Amino acid sequence: MVTLVYLAFSEPGSPLREAVVPELISARRYGSTALATALGHVQTGRPLPVTAQPGHGSLTLSGFIPWASNLTGRFLVVTPAQTAHGTLVVAVPSEAAGVVIEPYPRLLALQATASSSLRFDSVVVPETWVLARDVRAFLERVQPPFLALQASFCWGLAARALSEAGAALRGVNAVFRNDVESAWQEAEQLASALRRVLATALQPGDSERRRRVVELRLTAMRLACSAVALEAKVKGGQAYRAESATARRQREAAFLPIQSPTEGQLLWELQQLNSSM
């Protein structure tokens, strides 16, 4: 879904929309977003680990992506790249010669996301597969729908945890009823805010809109973490059985603060946006 959003913001006339969108919609190709390094580059000036050398109607990519998901089957990865004169955002198909997936590491959770590092050994792609020619400007355009989609995942995790907690409010656990009801009220307010953002997700955004969606993403992450913790308290010992759904949600929630953009990156950006207004 996020890859589809990126393609929607691709340069006018990009053949990627016609060539790849039908494959992504039908799940004949997976989408992999790898813009964590782009965030680091924009926020701190950290060098991009992928370089792009222009040729005759093509680009040669070299370097690595430290972390990406959906690296399985046929996929399309979206990556930032550094050129001699600026930055690009490029789409790279998995079948391109020189695309190498590093061994999948064992993860605390989300093993099924097929996440690992990716290496580009002189990968040649057509220049028409460039999505944007300025990483900073591209991130500013895609940020509202991207963060709203991430917040939607957080909301879903929170809603399921609260539903499970509410169903277990028996005996002494009834003392948590007010906590569950209060969290549901917050979840309902969050859902309304998400619907408003998603309804205009592809429209041009300004600093105020970006500020609101950053706050929304932070709120959703924190609600998910607190809701899962509340479910665990209500469920008691059974929540710590490794094969239980509650334990799985705890592992998923533990990942959210470091999911790119991390909580630290979001807070840093919110600080910058607030200071500029």
C-alpha cells in the first residue's frame, strides 16, 4: 500500500504507474519501502548509502539498504540515491541483475515481514524508474499519507487489544473497566482524525498539515503500546505464553517506537515544525 502511494507521487508521465501498479494491486509483486536512510539524510545530513551513476538513459546503482521489508518473491523496492549533483528516489525491481538480499536475521517479532538488508552491485535501471529528483521534497509530499497509513496499523493493533481486554473484564479485573473505556474513547477520536487525513491524503500539504499528521502518528503509536500493555494486565499470565495472540501483539507493539520514522525522529521533526511556525 505504501509503495502505491509513492508511485502516485511519481513524476508526471512515469511508466511505473502503468507497468507496476497492476502487479502491486494483484499481489503479483510486493512493494518494499526503504526510505529510512532518506529520513536520516534530511534530518542530519547523513550520507545516503546508495549512489547513482547516470548513463545513456539509465542509472547504475551501487551500495546497500540497511533495512527493508517484503524482500521475498518478486518485489519493487523504493530507495533514495545520491548522485554527483543531488539526490534521487528510485524504484528497483528485484529481478534486476546485481540485487542481492542478505540472509534474513532472526527477529524478536514480525519474522513474516521478510525483512533484511539489501545490496546493489552495479544495478542498472532505466532512468524512467526515477520517482523524484529531490529526496527532501519527495518526503514532504508523501509524508501525510505515509504516516496516516502507519497510524492506521497502530489503531488496528490498539483496537484489537482493547477488544480482547474488554472481553476479559471479569472478577478482580473489573477494576480496569474505566481504563479500557477511556482508551476506547481515545481510539474513537483517533479513528475520526485518521479518516479526515486519509480523505485528503494525496492533496498537497503544508507545514501545518505535516505537523498534525506527525502528532497523529505519535498518538497512534502511544495508544497502541498502552492498549497492548493494558490487555496484558487484564489477561494475566496467559498473555506471556509465546504462542498466544496477546504475546504476539506485545512483540508488535515493542517494535513501533523504532519503526521508521522512529519516535525520536518524529519528535525531532515535530520540534522543527513547531519552531518554524
